[in-house]
Amino acid sequence: MHTRRVFVGAAMTGLAGRMALARSHGMLLHLSCGALGIKASQTEAIDYAAKYGFDAVDADGRYLGGLSDSDLQRLIDDMKSKKIEWAIAGLPVDFRKDDSAFSNSFTTFPAYVTGLQRAGVKRVTTWLTPMSADTTYIQNFRRHSKRLRDVAKVLDDHGLRLGLEYVGPKTLWSAQRYQFVHTMAEMKDLIGEIALSNVGFVLDSWHWHMSGESKKDILSLSAKQVISVDLNDAPLGIPLDQQIDSKRELPAATGVINVHDFLGALEKIGYDGPVRAEPFNEAVRRMTPDEALRTTKAALDKAFAAIG
């Protein structure tokens, strides 16, 4: 473990700076180009991560699955030389719609997961819609637990973990007739019903804050229960129950969300996985890739510095 003095890490450049910052708190700085509105291929994302001081990148499962053994090995060797790891891959199974949509998308899922396993990817994540126009909470709960258990079994057979994200803003979960999972407590219930050890949380500081949760809630989890982490801030001057999910700020930008408690609790439970910015912010999306990457890295540095 390197020094905890995050400001020293932030002042350095290249690999040394990246390692001093991220590793000092045991977590990985995760670059998700798509979350910043940056269009990048898998190789471009890896290059961006190395250039701007990130530790891990999203895995493009379909791209990786289509590579020959030799091309995949070259890609992995390039990542190793740049000290870049895999963060997460997306879930291509349509578990939110009718039985036909789920079954059709699930058919190709084992092959997709085999491609991820072959590339060394360990985490797959997705989010839950927190409301429904026509499905009650209990009906939705039963459907999700069954379908996501099927998904998790395939992942577990290939040594991968599944992260589930609850969505917290009231402006979303109250927008239709029936509410669904939108808090940590409710997600604990769903994960418990799925009852597989490779299933856990995607924890987002935005949803944690919007759900009125605290450091104590995070401390109720073990490190193994947290698959990945998203870090964001909220706009100033907007009441909690009026915040809009698609209008966020970069980490530690406004101080509305208590990043000290959020990251501090994750550090205390020993979480050592990826942490990314996912701001859904128009100002960031209008930036050039270089400007967006520099700005995002600086925001993450500021957030980690708040731990002390």
C-alpha cells in the first residue's frame, strides 16, 4: 500500500501518480467513457485510461468475444504493460420486459459470458427500474428474483459476479402506479431472495443520497457484497424529492452529497473494486474527450482527497 496522502498522488503524473492516489485507499479509479459521453473503442478506452491516470476500464463483451486467441492475448498484454485492469461489463439480457424478450436475449448470454471469462473479466452490472405502470411490487419482485437468479447462475458457473443497482430519486420511483426496489434495504431483500453468493450491489453515491441513506447503511455491508461503485454529486438548491436522475454533477463538485462518509465507509469495510464517475452531465458531454477526461480525473482525485 502506498501513502494515504492523496494530494501527493494528484500532483504526480503518469503511473506513479495514479498508483499513489487510488491504491492508497485500496480502490481502482474506473474510466467509463460511455458515462462521460465519450465515444471510444475498447483499445481507445485503454489508451485513455493509461494516459489520464485511471486503473480500470469498461469491458466491451461483444468485442472481446469476437477476438481471436492471438488478438485477445495482444490486448491483454497491452493492458498489463499499461497496468490497466477490467472494471465491469454490461448485462445484455433483457430482464425488464416480457417473458419472450427475456428468453430470446438469454439464449446468447452463455456465449457472451464465456467471452468475458476468456478475457479475464470478473464483474457484470446492471440497474433496476424502480417503478412499473402495470406490475405490482410483489409480482415484480418475483419476476426479478427468478430472472436474475438465472443470470447469476450462468455468471457463477464462469467465475463472474453480478452487481445490481437500485435507483433512488423520488421523481422516478413515484412516476408510475407501482413502486419497485429503490433503496438499499429493498435491494438487500432482492439479493437475499436470489440467494447466490456472487450477487451484490452497485453502490452509487447519487442513489444512496437520494434514498436518504447514511454511512451506517454502507457499514452494514461486507466488501464482498459490493461489486462496483459509482460516484457523483448533486446540483445545489434543489430539494431531495425534486432531484432529476439525468441531471447530476461530477464527484465532489457541489458538496451536496457527503463523499467523505460515502468513500470513507467503503474504505472501512475494505472495498477494493472499481469506482467511476457517472455524472450524466451536459457540460461534461459537451467537452472534448481530453477535457472531459482531465476534468473527471481531477474530480475523482478531489473526492478521494476528502477521505483524508
